[in-house]
Amino acid sequence: MPDGAAPILDVSDLKTVFTTRGGEVHAVNSVSFQLAPGELLGVVGESGSGKSVTMMSLIGLLPMPPAEIRGGQVMFEGHDILKMTPAQLRAVRGRKIGFVFQDPMTSLNPVFTVGFQVAEPLRRHMGMRKKQAWKRAAELLELVGIPDATARLSDYPHQFSGGMRQRVMIAIALACDPQVLIADEPTTALDVTIQAQILELVRELRQKLGMAIVWITHDLGVIAGIADRVMVMYGGQIVEQAPVRELFANPQHPYTRALLETLPSVTGARSKRLKTIEGQPPALGAHPTACPFRARCRHVMDVCHEQNPAITTLDAGHDVACFWDATTGEARHV
């Protein structure tokens, strides 16, 4: 987080557990991070690393049961979101914290017009009358780059392309001028051209509106182009955090290094095979007592099987949870 900036969102020791027929799944394990006003925080990791569950946990979007928040604190505007009543939570969610889901086709209601769905949060949270909300809905669609916005308010989601539906979802999330926008892999299902358009849109909106953004993705290329800071997750916990340039130039965790090595090179030989990370993500049947990456790590040591490394601060803004020192190539002195 930028030096001296008071966090707009402060998450401490968040733990989320799912109860299933096969036992408990410890999906989020002692996650702590801060988000500064106007900052874009990229959250990366493989599928199953806990990115989406973490963000859905902190604004109450998980069904409970089977989910359960086992501990932690999420401070926003001086209040702990985890202790809010359902009514208080509804007042924050959508009004002050917006959420863009991964698949717009399943997130938009197919039986309501797009205009109704964009106008609904304006009427619910902002107290606007129907005509006023409808006019503002058209302005929002124009803001996110949908042509002929007023006429398209009467259309249904199936009448929009995938990229346009995602723009509608962004318009809904922005409707009440939230201070924080959480975007959960919003470009994953889109082709490369549409992805580029959505990313450019986010840059423009962020500059225009000044909101803080959490961008969840597994695409490090996307993060390199838009993020201020990157949080790398694995096994339901944070393994590294750093400013984006620092992370790409000086990755310290073996998992971060492995992720970066899987990126294709535009200068490499055509016959060169892409690298992969051998093995599978860990089962999360218990709170981790050892390093979750130990089974796939090239630098594993005895201590990795015995303890789960705590977060170590290397430089200002660069934290890592690892017993191996990438600078010296030896065990870290902790």
C-alpha cells in the first residue's frame, strides 16, 4: 500500500471454511491485506488458490452454510463488515462496494431488461424515482461504452454480446459510485480484442472516478498492464505481495517465479515448449501447518514440511512467506 495512505479496506486474519459431505475445506487461511484509496490491487493465483472466495467472504456473498467465517476482521469506514447485520451489509454492498462477477450471462437476470437491472440499485440505494433512475441508467451505459444506450435499456441480456454484457455488469457495479470495485476475472470468458477493450475501459473509469479496485485474475499479463500492486495467493493464503514492477523484476517466492516462467515469450524460439508447474494444488482439508507449496517446490527444505512460513517484509511494500531466500539461494534467516 502507498506510504502514508490510510487504507480504505483493511482485512486482518480472515479465515473461511466450507463444510461438505467429505469434511471441512479450509478455503481461506489467515489472509491479511490493505487497499488504499484509488489503488488497483491485482490478485493472482491458480484456480482454487482462494482468490474469489476471499473477496466474496469479506462482503458476505457466500452462502452460509456451507460456508463459515471462522475468524478475522474486515474494516471499512471504521466498521467491521463481518459484524454487520444483513440490512447493514446490503447498504454497503452495491452502494459503497461494487462487485463484477466472472460470467455476465449467469449474473444478469434473463427475464428483466438491462435497463431495469441497471436502474434497480439506483432506486434501492440512491432513492431515485423510476424516470430519474432510467435516465441515469442510460448515462451509465454510455459511460461504459455501449452505443445507442437509451434504446438498449429495453433490451434483454441475450440481445447483447459477451463483451457488451460484461460492460452492463460494470455499469451496474458503478451505478452508486462505489468507493471500492471488486472485479472477479471479468475478462476471462472474452476474446482477446474484447479483453483489451474492457481493460482500457477500466483504466479510463478509474482515472475518471478515482475508485479503488481489486482485480482478480489468473492472467499475469493483464496484471502487468493495469495493477499498482500484486497479491499472489496459493493454498488459500497470501505467499507474496509487492508493487507490480517489483514483483515482475524481483519475484521472491518459488510459486511466483514458477507462474512467471509459464508466461509465453514473444522473443523466444518458436520450438521452445512452454513451462508448466508440475503437480497439483494442495487439498485444503485442514488449516495448513506446513508450507502449502512444498510438494511442488524446487527449493523445498526440511523446515517446509514442519512449519508454515510467516509473512516476512523484505523491502517497503514487498512481503513474502517463504523459508528460501531467492537472493542468496539459501535458507532465509527468520
